[in-house]
Amino acid sequence: MKNTKISNAVIKRLPRYRRYLIELRKKGVEKISSKEFSTLIGYTASQIRQDLNNFGGFGQQGYGYSVDSLYDEISAILGLDKEYKMVIIGAGNLGHAIAKYMQSSKQAFRVYGAFDINPALIGTELEGIPIMDYENIVEYVEKEKISIGIICVGGDTAQEVADKLSFAGVKGIWNFAPTDIEVPKHVALENVQLSDSLHSLAYHMNDIHKKTDR
Amino acid sequence: MKNTKISNAVIKRLPRYRRYLIELRKKGVEKISSKEFSTLIGYTASQIRQDLNNFGGFGQQGYGYSVDSLYDEISAILGLDKEYKMVIIGAGNLGHAIAKYMQSSKQAFRVYGAFDINPALIGTELEGIPIMDYENIVEYVEKEKISIGIICVGGDTAQEVADKLSFAGVKGIWNFAPTDIEVPKHVALENVQLSDSLHSLAYHMNDIHKKTDR
């Protein structure tokens, strides 16, 4: 694998390639040309070749890509051949929703514990996951070698939680709090702003509505 | 309000402006200059002025923006002064997670019903929302004037569900299925690919790790 800097745009497309490869595997397809892949995924064939060349390129002239190899390679590039131990911070509705969602995740991501400051919740369970006292989160993350913290608290405490998680040594933060947070350089951050997405949807619904005059 | 075409990039930033305005309102701040806003939100002051000028501009030279007015205007532009009736399709873990999440939504978005094909689920409830037979979805959407369908089914049936929702007359689709779907031009679409986001996070964690050689 080449070790040059890969652009964020390419990285963003990799999970999508992978999803299509999963579908192809399900259908028993063993190889695919960049042209066929293009028809399926909607990127141009040259874009696909260029994207995959970033990783050394696994295609063979006149043969195409082996679906299995490409799937394995992309999975490895994304780091999905490893295991990630996660904790959820905030055991309210949002934390509950994410715990529920993670149950459907068959991959290498597993939630080991949840944390809250509410005494009524501490000691209970969130979808089978123990809810612990937020006071003890640093100790737990260090001891259990937790690599990802999922922030499900309100906007006003999200930064404080991110600081604590970074201090405790997580390598990544998946932020669902409706706010922007900052993390040290050695911590990866991914934001999911569900309400922003819903508000964009509302805008586009009204925009279409205006245009079609309905 | 000007009625010119606003770029998608600007639209994407509006929910974020709105979030910061909510925080400012909470703190009792009544007015803010584009420079102060810039420090807070991280866009340049000129970017902020340019963005808000798209909507006719509510700022006054030497005074700045009224936090309340700006909040109201952006909310109206996003269509958040209206009410949206929603249904969830797919009452499994993902649908359950979204139903749970929507409970924490205090806004104009409310889920009225859920639909599934599983006879064991039909007639039961999802976080207090009745689960109905997917067979009857078109009739329900028409009768109850549902405007948004939330797709929480697996990737292999998501397109079929989107087609049915579009036929039934929804104006927007919020897609959580791990697949890309197509909708007619008169239907707005917003995708939330949670697994793509998680996979991006994994990539960046490993990328940082590689660089820092830890």
C-alpha cells in the first residue's frame, strides 16, 4: 500500500465503495470492471480508477477488480479489520438511540459501557450495557483500553466530555451532540449532526414546493 | 426575502448558524456583530456577511445582527416555522433508535406512525408510536397528510420503500438505510449514513496512529 497522503474526498467515498462491494458479494459477483462499477455507483470509470490507484490499484488490465480482494483491501484501509472498544457518554434518549443502533452493527465496533451523571441511571442498563458514574470515566477508559467515545450529551457539556475523553486516551470521538467540539491533533473526530440533516431536508422540501408552486 | 437560488453550501451552514444563535439566546445575548459571530463559529466575518446577504441581510451597519430576528429568519428560511408529520418505515433496531431520537426533538417534527412487514411487530408500539402493516402505508400517508418518510429498513429494500413513499405523496425522505436511493424531482432527499461516518472515523484514527507512530 502506498503511504502518500490521501485526500479527504477519496476517504469519504471508500465506505460507499465498500457498501456496493458487499452487495456484489451477496449477489455472487466475483469481478467487476471500472466501467461496470461506474454504472452501479454513479462515479465515472476514470474517477473510480483514480480513487483506487491511491492505494496502489488492485485492478488488472482487461480483467477488472476482484470483488473479494477489493472489499478486503478497502476494509483494511478503513481499519475495519481491527476491533474498537467504545463507550457512550450520556444515557438519555440520544444515548439510548445510539446504543440501540450499535446493536445492529455487526462489525468490529462494540459498546462496552455507558456513562451518565444522573444517579437514577447509574447502576442500571442501556440496552444491556452497564451505565456507570461519569466521575469514573477516565479510569475506565484507561483500564479497558477504550478507543472510541460516543458523545450523546447536550450541546452545553459536549466540549467538557470531549476534553475528558481525550485526556483519558481515546483515539477517536464520534460526536452526536448538537454542537461543534474541538479535539487535540492526536484524536480523530467525526460529527453526526442529525438535526442539521433534518433541517436541510425541511429547507429542500420547501424549496421544491416553492418552485413547483404546489 | 430574496428569491434567488441559494447555493447548497450556504444551506448546509444555516442549521449551524441557527445552533449558535440558540446558544446566544440562552445566554441572553441580544445582538452580535459579524466579527463576534466569526470568533464564535469559526467562519470569516466576510463569509458570514456574504451568507446572510443571500437572504436580504438582516444586519445593520454599526449595530450588527439582532440575535432574535436572525434566529427567526433562519428558522423561517429552513421551514422550521411549519409542522411536519412523519412516519418511520422499519421497526427494527434502526427504526427504534430513530424513534427514540425523535422523542428528544422538541421541534416541528413529529412521528405519527411506524410501518413494518413483520406480523409479530404489527399492532405493537415503537416508543409509543403504533406499528402498522406496511401494506397500508400509501393509504395512511395520503389520509394523514404525512410529509416525511424516515427509511429505516435494510439496504436491499430501501429503494422499494422510497418508491412507495414518493408515490404516496411525501415531500421528503430521510434515509438511514445503508444504501443510496433515488427519488423523483419533487421529493427532497437527505441521507444519513451512520456506518460511513463510523468507518471514516476508523480510517482517521488509524491514519493519525500511523503518522504519530504510536
